Amino acid sequence: MSERSKVYQQVLSEIQRLIKEDGYLPGDKLPSERQLSVQLDAARSSVREALRAIELLGIIETRQGEGTYLRDYQTYHAVELLASFVLQDSRIQEELQQAKKVLENYVLSIDSLSDQQLTQLREILADSSLSKEEKHHRFFLVFFKANDNQLLLRIWRLMQDFSENIEQDVYPDQYYCDMLKKYKKTIE
Amino acid sequence: MSERSKVYQQVLSEIQRLIKEDGYLPGDKLPSERQLSVQLDAARSSVREALRAIELLGIIETRQGEGTYLRDYQTYHAVELLASFVLQDSRIQEELQQAKKVLENYVLSIDSLSDQQLTQLREILADSSLSKEEKHHRFFLVFFKANDNQLLLRIWRLMQDFSENIEQDVYPDQYYCDMLKKYKKTIE
DNA sequence: AGTCTTTACTGGTCAGACCAATTAACTATT
DNA sequence: AATAGTTAATTGGTCTGACCAGTAAAGACT
């Protein structure tokens, strides 16, 4: 009656079970491919298909000669991957810039920054050894970190990477200074 | 000199190339596993590892006896899976919700909507056959389309898929009505 | 004790076989 | 000629077993 799920999907479930029930944690070593194939009564090739799939998702990491390890899969590796497919046919620069600005404007709307963060920002702006791009990146990095949303940061970084090759619409230096003033005021 | 990427990663690149350069579209049939293995000079098992991986991502679909087909990968199937791994963590749920709201708030800030779009919105709100989730989705879809940024729309959809698996913080009906009023005013 | 060599284990890849499901080609029947 | 039924070819699904390539642990030597 159909719905006989493929072997590699069963293996997938088993890995999930290991994590959920046997308490495997990031960094832990999973059973070897050969061992899993015995454990699950499946061919090693099938086990590998499953492992390769979740490796692509960034859930595990394999090191030849060592073994297969659980990764800290909260690093949103999948987002990158999916985005690489999404972006390949809609790499329209304007959309990307607009999207980037949406995120940047959002983090700029944070209520207040710590003294330390303000100092950081001033240093970045004062550092003449930095390129325009570097400055932009570091400047907003402070805000993204202040905002403390890893996902947003991750997406923004992705956009940065993608838009690095195309010419950036450059922000004038004044732009950053204006931003700084805003927060300066809230403290003084 | 290291960096010899694994075979299955090469296959992955090849699939991407097919899509990008040879213009494969959703629904198209990919070369068979055996043909790919010849084409890429790799063992069929290696080809399969790659195919299984991107199948898990929802990019392709395989039907025994028929072949392997490109899917409309705008609806990422992988999110379900990843969600089951990742979304236990409540912190990630919060981040996701926050990120989604950033995008939603942005498209809500659009200056004006057409009469037709306003009508659409009213119909969606009035349609009692829609679930809460459906309503939310369609409501914002109008705004995203009005805003005409494919990239933002796709990212938002991705987030929607992700957050569908976890309990949504429900918006009260009043929320949508308030939004509507805002635009009603600009027209009348 | 410290170093070197060997061994065992792990992932990476390959080749070939067979099954299962679908499709296409062909044949026989009407 | 049109249809139905059978056969062959193709495709994915799975398995087995082999060999290579790194790593780490055990053992031997100094």
C-alpha cells in the first residue's frame, strides 16, 4: 500500500531519534556509517545518502578518517544554501539593495546603545585604514549585534556577500555620523 | 592542495549549472542518474548522494521508473525537516517571528494601494472559509506584491514555511482591519 | 619516556548486480 | 484501423563488496 518510505528517509529518522532520545549533542560523534548500516539493517550506500543530505543541511559534519559529528546546526547553514538557489535567478541588484536597507533600517531603530558600543562606532568611523565597504559592514555589525537576532544578522550578511561584487550605492560619511548623533543624544 | 571537493558537491554544482545556464525550469526532467554519472565521470552512487541531498531540500522530485524532475523550489520542503531539528529552541522561534515582522512591517509602510488591491484585502478578511494562517498569508501577500520586490517576498515566504510548523502568535482580526483603515483613508 | 611503525577504523569512491515501477514499442485481437 | 495485451527498455531504489585515503590507537623500538 505504497508509502514505503525510502531507506534514506528511515535513516534520517534514526538520526533524529538519536538526537532527541539518546541525547546526542553538537560535537558528539555519531555511529560510523558501517555501524549504522548494521543497526538499521540497510546498505551503507543508503546510509550515506541520508548522511550526505543532512550534511548539506549543515546538521552534521564528516571528517574522513575520523567520523561523523553533530554540528551546531543553529548556524543557519541551510539559509545560505536555499538562498543560493533563490538568488540565482532573481539577483536583481535593486531588490537586493532594497532588502538590505529594510534590515539595516530596522536595526537602526533600536532604542539605545551601550557606551561601549558607541565607542566602537566612533572608532570605526575614525579608522581611516578601512575601506568604505569595511566601514559600512562593521558599522552595521554593531547594530545587528546590539539587536541580538542571529537570523537577521545572518540574512544581512548573506546580502552583503551577494552585493559585494556589484557596485554599492555609497553612503556619504555624513550618513553614519548622523546615525551616531541620534544615539549620542539619548545618552547625554 | 586540499579543497578537493567531494563528488557529490560537484554534482550539486552541475545541477545548479543546468538550471542557470541550460535554462532548466520547474517541471523539467533532469538527466537520469546513469547519464549524469557518465556526464560527470562519477559513480552512480555518488550522483545519488547529491540527488538525495537536494531532494531533501525540495529542489528536485524523483519518481521511480519515471525520472528526476525539477520542482518549483519556491516552496521549500526542507524547512519542515530543518524545523524539526532546529525549532525546539524557543529562542530561534522568537528570532524568526521577529525577522518576519521586520519584513511585514516594511511592506505595510507602502504609501498607497490600488482600489483593486483594497478590494482584494477586504475579500480576504471577509472570507470565513480561510484559516487564520491562510488569512495572514494572503493578506500580506497583497502587500508584498504591491511592493514588488521578489527577493523580499521569497525570503518572507521562506520564513512563513518555517514558522508554519511552530505555533503562530496569532494576530487578532482587529489587527488586519486597522491596517486596512489606514489605506482606506488615503483614498477617500 | 619518547619516537617510529604498524594496525585498525573511518569516510570517499567505485563497479556491478538485481529489484520495482513506469514508459515505449510491439503484437495480437477485434 | 483501432484497441487491448504483452514485451522490452528505461529509470529510480537498494544491496554487496571492493579499494583508496585519511586518522588514531596500539605496539615496537630506541
